[in-house]
Amino acid sequence: MNPLVAIVGRPNVGKSRLFNRIASKKRSIVLDLQGTTRDAIYETVEWERTEFDIVDTGGLTDERNNIHERINRRVEAVVAQATVVIMVCDYTAGVTPYDLDISRWLRKLDRHVLLAVNKIDSPAVLSDVGEFHQLGFGDVFGASAEHGYGVDRIMDAVADYVRAHHATPAHGDGGTAPPLRLVFAGKPNTGKSSMINYLMGSDIMIVDDQPGTTRDPVTFQIEINKRSMLLIDTAGLKKRAGGSRIEAMAGMKSEDMINRADIVVLMVDASAGATGHDKRLVDMVQSRGKGCAIAMNKWDLVADRDRRRLIGETSRTFGFVPYIPVVPTSAVTGQGVKKLMDEVVRISDAYAHRVPTPELNKFFGRLLGEHQPVSSDGKLIRLYYLVQVAVRPPVFVIFTNSVKGIKENYSRFIVSRIRDVFGFTGVPVKVIFRSKR
């Protein structure tokens, strides 16, 4: 496990901008609004041949409400695991009373703390940080996360400390397969964060009945069924109309995570039933070539007398993708979660499966004996051979003498027969016809 570097501080001091600058990508949502980041957001970073995980956290506050208290507890849990803490302050605001409170708390924890004084907009005044020495940390760095000033010095100090206290050579042998990227997606308040908590065995994600609690994609690495996986929680995907700027950005980041996924678990609120929007989300996942399982979550809230009816309605809603497994689950009680993860492993195998050439040839021979396509003028269309040209997802090419003569229903027949023989549970299968030259 890599050493952990935690970025902490009050809201709106530039923690997410610093995180994004270090990670060289815009993972965290950055707006000039207090409390934009709520959950911890992780990224693996290599600096000067030293690898570590860096985490952006929600802003620490002294406000006493449900969300802020949970954010504070989440930050405290992250800091307890950290090797290095980067405390961020706002140069333009000076030292505030709550900065002093945070610094006293960190000193009690006996963590190695680097103080980043952010929002210094001119390199000429990067050293003008004398006021901030009163916070009691030896390493104080002026910086601008917005423009990049001083960030290299902070990262050099992080890498020096990590090298001195941990043996962490950068990966480079390429000997192990990358972990499975498993994205939990769906409408707001369907239990995505609760499912992550259940799988991780702790309340690592902030969970609230109010939709929109999760805003940024959040990633955790875990081993399940002897498979290394990245569990990725995402913000709820709403219909396009309406919504705030934060919600729109969160939705775009969720869709980006789906684009980068191997498998998507679509979370559906079983107590409310599947909707047309759920159907559109499944169609989006499949159109982007991702493996998919559907978790009918909150099953514990469905009365026994209603369960058979609900299963029938769900089957009809998702009847256009009968190859996608639908699993009733409860992230609260754990019901069905093991079965869901067993299905994820099956889908993972299918997603990367390449049919051996001899088996494919035998299948193609039988296929020609069953049904060959006929053109609109009644002439038999010749099919020469079938090859699998890709995995993740599987793509097959059939060479023919008349691409234009192939009808859509024959393409669907081919895909159906491929599924009958080779499975491909939860995986979109694509068949392409090409002219033989």
C-alpha cells in the first residue's frame, strides 16, 4: 500500500486546486463556493521516482450540522491514516482563528505536516509567509495552486519525507494486471455510497438521505473474490433539464468515470421501482461498450407481497438487455451483495474473453448451416469467415460479398447466437460486416 498524503484545511482555501495541480488532472470539482468537496478523492502520484497516494478532503468547519459533522469525521479518519499532511491556508485571508484550531489538532496527532500558504499570485512574494509561522509548523511554503508557483517545492518536500520513511519504488515492471475499474452509477439517492461502505467494511463514504451528497467521483482499491478492484462512487445522474452548476459538473464527471470504467453497476432504488431514466442509463452504459450489472438496491424496503410483482416489472423495463444480470440487494443488510460481486467477476471474465479460433470456426460452420442471409432480391449472400478482432468489449468481424445486403435482423440473430454459445454475460457484443477484397 502506498504512503498517503492528505490535503486538509478550511473550505475554499484552494485544497482542490492544489490537488488537481499535483495530480495534473481536474479530478476535484473546483468552484468558489464553500463546501464543494465533501468526500475524500484519491489519486496515485509519482514524484521524483517516489510513488504515493494523495487525497483531497472536504473543508473542515466548526459548523454543527449533519453534513459538516460527517465531513469533519471523514477528514479525521483520512488524517489518521496519512504519512504526510499538507495543511492549506489562504494568504489573502491571513491566519484565522479556525486555522489555529486546525493546527493545534494536527500537532496533537503527531503527523508530519507541511503548511501550504495558497493564493499568492506573484512569485516575488512567495517567501512572505512569516505570519503563518505562528501555526507551529517548521515547513511553510508559499504557493499558488492556480498558477503553479511554489507547488514543486511542496512536492519535493513530500517526496523527500516519503523516501526517508518508506521504501516506495515507483512501479515499472508491468508484471501485474491493472485492477478492475468498477463504477457504481445511477440516479441520486439509490445507495451507491452505502454500497461502497458495505464493501469496504466501514463508513468511509458520507451517506445522507438528501440527494446530491456525493459530488466528485471517489475511488477505493480493494480485493474481492481474489480480484483487485477500484471501487468508484459517482454523483447521481439526473435528467439534463435544470439543476445547479455543481450538479451539472458532478454529472459530467460521473459520465467521464463511466467512459473510463470496465464494468458499471447501475444502482436502482427497488423501493421506487425502475424508471425510464434507469432504462436510458443502461442504454448509455451499453452504447459506450461497458460491462454492466443492475443492482435493485433497498430490497429490504420492499414488502414480501410486492417482490414478485416488482421483479416482473423490472424484467419488462430492462427486457431490451436480457443478458444483463439483475440482482436484488440491500447495502444496509448485505442481502444479495455477494451474488452481485460474483456477477461482477463473471462479467469481468466475459469482458476480456477471446474465443479460441478453432471454437470460433466450428461455431461459424454451424451458423451457416442454420441460417444464411438473403438479399432483398432473393439472392443468397455469401459469408466467408468470422474473426474476433477485439476484447473489452468483444468485437467480431464477418467477411461477406455484400455488406449492403445484410439486414439488421440478421445482425441481431448473429449476436444472439454468439451469446447462446459463448455467454458474454453483462457485456455488449458487436458484430461488423466487411466486404472481402
